[in-house]
Amino acid sequence: MIAYLRAVRRYAKDDGASAVEYGLLVAAIAAVIVVIVFALGGLVRDKFQSTCNAIDTGGTNTATAQQGNC
């Protein structure tokens, strides 16, 4: 029996990645994307808000600018 297992093992080739490894790779990439979105989300929101405020006030950037419909 041991000789049979050794023979089978000798001919079995483990080439390429399995579905589990691809799944882990996709999960890792998704985690990196989520971290980047959360890290840059506030920065992007602030830039869009300042642009919206500048449009609402006619291009002047004053502290008394009212919040528009952006």
C-alpha cells in the first residue's frame, strides 16, 4: 500500500494555483481597495465640498458661504 501511495504521489503534479488560492488573492485585493477608499474618502469629499461651495458663492471662497444644493 505504501508503495502504491508513493507511486501515485510521484505522478501527481501540483501545478498552478487552486481555487482557494485565487479566492484568497481576490479577498486580499478587495481588502486593499477598501482600505484605500476609506483612507482617501474624506479627502475626496472635502475637495468636492469646497468646489461646490465655490460654485454656490460665485467663485469667491468666503467663510460665510451658505451650503447649497450640492
